Amino acid sequence: MSKGKFSGKGLLKLTLAGVVLTGLLAPAFTIQAQRAETLLAIQGVKSITVLEQMTTVSKNPLVTMQTVEMEPGANWPPHRHSGPVFGYVLEGEVIIQVEGNPPVTYKQGQAFYEPSGVVHQVTQNPSSKGRSRFLAVIIGEKDKPVKLPAGPQ
């Protein structure tokens, strides 16, 4: 590996660490999945693990980090992603339903995981007044689209 470059798991760890350190994940919160906490008292920094999930990574992983903003009542059409999605609700609430599961409402400060290739049947802001905003970290594959139609693979 050449100096200054990261790939595979190293890139993923670096990217996810960057999310935590940006301060986006600093408030106290709860999550639906098993909660693991790591408190680190180094020069006023607190690191809290909000989600741990085993996943597979392709030979040429490409990590995409997106913020998704949804106006009141907005719905995102059904779709799937070429890789797993790790999400964190920054503002408001979002209802997410993935293929084979009931819809789940995630609130500000909660994290979620969506397996690779599974159809996201519902992605909705349930509020009639406030917007919702979440951070999505998608581990796709270089030269392949991140978002795919909901139809058969």
C-alpha cells in the first residue's frame, strides 16, 4: 500500500471514524440495535459506538456518504443499493421498510442498517410539519451505481 492511501476495511474504518469525530454523532441517543459504548476521555473527546454490523465488502469497495433531506410527508420511491447501508437520523424521523420486514420509525439519534441488495420498500418522512434528515454511508463497488431500481437483480 502506498503512503497516504487507504483501501478496503481501512478506508471503511477511517470513514466511519470521521463521521463520529465530525460531531454529528455527539448527542446522547438510543438505537434499536444492540448498543455498545466506548467512552474515550482524551482531551474532551467522547466516542460512542452507535452501531456494529458484520458485512461483506467487495474487492473494489467505494464508500459513499450522503445526507438525505426529506420535506414533510416526502416519500422516496422503492429502490435498492449495490452495497450495505449504514444510516443515522440527524433530524426528525424517518420510516424505513426493507423487503420482508415491517416498517420501522427511526428518530433523531437512532442508527439503522440495510443489507446489500434488499429492496427499500418505504423511505418516508412521517411528519406533516418538519423535515427529516439522515446520514447514509453506503459501501458500494467502484464503477457501479450506488442506487438501483427496485426490480429484480
